[in-house]
Amino acid sequence: MAEEEKWEIEGGAGFSKMKKMGIILIVLAVAVGAFFVVYVVGKPTEFTISVDPTSDSIHQGDSDTATVSITSVGGYAETVSLTASGQPSGVTVGFSPSSGSPSFTSTMTVNVGASVATGMYNITITGTGADEKEDNCTYTLTVTPAPDFTISVSPTSGSIQQENSDTATVSITSVGGYAETVSLTASGQPSGVTVSFNPSSSAPSFDSTITISVGSDVASGTYTLTITGTGGDGKTHTCAYALTVTLAPDFTIDISPSSESVAQGGSTTATVSITQVSDYSQTVSLTASGQPSGVTVGFSPSSGTPSFNSTMSVNVGASASAGTYEITITGTGADAKVHSCTYSLTVTTGGISFTVYSDAGFPSGTDVYTWSAGGLGSFNGDYTGETPPEGNKCFETNTNAGTWAGWGVIYMPEGTSTDLSSYAGGYLKFWVKTQADLKVEIKDTANRTKHISAYGWDSTDTWQEISIPINDFGANLSAITYPFMATIETSGTFYVDYVRWVAV
Ligand SMILES: [Ca+2]
């Protein structure tokens, strides 16, 4: 029992030591087991996937790469294949390699098409093991505009007078960081138009001043200029400028009729028209050159501010040589602008002219008779209005309240005749300005009647020369008592100027 006790006492102590050792062993075993369970047995076999960088910004039409890391966990060694999803149409994602046994890395290449809309897209990168295990990560793609430039011009159109220039501003704007040098050119301008740029090239963004100069010979009209910007990488963009060319202030000169045949000793007139172009306001003086000796040319007026008309009088002396002459009528502006037109004068021989009425009056031995309904008519052979074709005067006839009126030239005393048979085959020529058809007569012993409407009168109330073949009257030309009569057969006003018989 004592031993027992001792045992108990000693054993108690011994048991106590053994118990402590046992506990320590158990604790160690548990700790090692736990370590094993947690770090070896308890840890699952799998893989993780990650991408670096996790986001990127790529231009339209460009590409970039990232590194995908597939990391084995717990000894995972199944083949893992890589796929991408969520990328927009036009974006392709490739992996190299596209599969492998973890741990490994793959280069991911992201290609962005030129037409992919700009914006932010999340692309999911998925690794799928041969045992169907999978993991994924996200790559954020920001699509930005491709490097490029735009070109525009302001204003987009302009009106430039001949001999003038104007400017506009061409703006070249960088897009997506474009930094190539852009050179500017223009095309489509007509000959005589020059286009320059300042500067003519630079790196965007920049403005260039375009100067458009229009020469004096450029036809008026609208032209489309194409302005092209060409980048150092060959990219081109264009914009358009509508150029309207207007005429410089100037004048034109014209003559009507432009030719005439005049017998030696005779004369004629023509109307020179000087017309303003683009507000020309300089005084234009008229001169003639090229007329032969014996021919004098005058203008009334001899100068003026366009637009105006001038009557050109051509007097052919008896000594002038027969032939055809080109007379140049020149208008010279106060600013030295010069324009001319030509007049063809044919001087004929043998032709004689008998003037019945002109600024010089009436032939000797004649008088003027007038007639009108109710005696209401009024007559003025020295009328200075209406810009007569010959000189400054014409013969004005008004019916006033009456319904007809006329006048004629008579050899005095009444019944006296004169021999005009040398004009057989010739013409009775005169100018009229009338609102109505006129009756024109000559008389031997009877009135011989014609109407101007049968001889080209155009029914307008403007000056017009009428030429009636004398033979048409059927008169006895050796005994003419009235060489000219004109009557309006309705109410109205008419004017007559420069009446003559012309032989051929
Ligand atoms: Ca006259």
C-alpha cells in the first residue's frame, strides 16, 4: 500500500511528467496535422488569371498588347485555354500562346479596327482548364480617335472683283494627337487666279491665311476651289471654297449701224453707245481714227460719264476718194481705260444726195405746209428733244386733240415742179420716231402714197431709218412738186429727221 502510495506519490509525480510530455506530443501532432491539413491537404488545386495592365487606351486602327498571367495554385497542372469576350465588333483579341499548363504567361494582342466607335469597353479574359475549372479577369479598353486632322475654310465663299484679292482662313485641326506636318495646296482655280497660303505647311493644329488674287482677264463667274491638306504620312483631306469673280469697273463701246455707204458730198450718222460696267464712273472721251482725207467725223457729245449715247456724224466731202474705210471709234476713260469699236464707211462715187430736211433747214425755193384735223395740230421743225439722229434738231408733229396731222415740203409757188429724175432707182431716206404707222408721199400731179410699215418700221417708238425705193412711188420724177410729205393718221406724236433723196 505504501508502495502503492509511494507509487501514487511518486507515480503521481511521474504520471505528472508523462502526462505533460503526452500533452506536448499530442499538441505537436495536432499542430503538424493541422499544418498538413491547412497547407497541404486542405489547399485545393486550381489556377488564377490576371492581366497587366488591366486597362489601355488604343487608337482606332491601332493595336496594343498586355500580359496575361495564369498561375497554378496547389500544383494545378491541367491545360488552361484562354478566350476573350465582351469586345465590340471590329475589335479582335488574340493570345500567344492561347493555352498552356500553369503557371505560364501569354501575350494578349488587342486589334482595334478603324471604324470601331470610340468609347470604353470591358473585355473579360477567361481561362478554362481541361477539367472545366475556370477563372477570369477584366481588361478595360478605351478606343480613342485615330490620329488624323480636319481641314476647313472660313468663309466658304467669296466674291472678288477682277484685279482684286481677298483672304480667308484655313483651319487644320489635329485629332487623336496627329502631329505630322500638313502641306496646303489649292486646285480648281481658273487661269489668272493665284492662290497662296501663309503658312503653306505646319504641324496641326494651325490656321493658315489663304490669299486669292484675281487677274484682270479672269472671266466673271463662279469657280470651286479645292483646298487640300496633305500630311507627312500621306493622309489627305479637302475643303471647298466657292469663288465668284465679278467684273472690274469698266465700260463697253458699241456703234449702230456699224457700216454705211455714203456718196461723195453726202453725210450720215450713227449712234455710239458707251455702257457702264460695274459702276464705272470715269469720264469717257470719244475720238475717231482711220477716216480718209476729206471725211470728217464728229461726236455729240464728245465725252460723258457712262452709260451714255453719242451721235457720230460722218461728213463725206466731194473730194473724198471712193472706197471702204475702217474707222476706229475709241473711248478713253479718265483712268486711261481704252476700248474701241469699228465702223465701216464706204464712199461711193456718182451718188448724189438731195437733202429735203435737216438741221440746215429746207432746200431753197421750197416751203413747209402743215395739215391737221380741226387745225389742232402743232409743228416744230427746230425741235431739239428726242436726241435726233442728225444734228440737234428734228421735226416734231403733235395731233394734240386732233386725229391726224402731217407736213410736207412744197416747191413754191404751188404748182412749181423740179426735175429729180436723176434719183430714179435711188431711195427716199429719212429717220422717224413714231407711235403709229406714217403715210409718206411725194407728189407730181397726184399724191403718190406709201406707208412706213411696208418698209421695215418695227412699230416701236424709237428712232429708225426708213428707206423707200423712189421707183416704188411710180411718180413722174421729172416734175416733182412735193419731194416729201408725212402724215400720222391717228392721234399721236411723231418725229422726222434728215430727209433726203439718195441716188445710187
Ligand atoms: Ca436733224
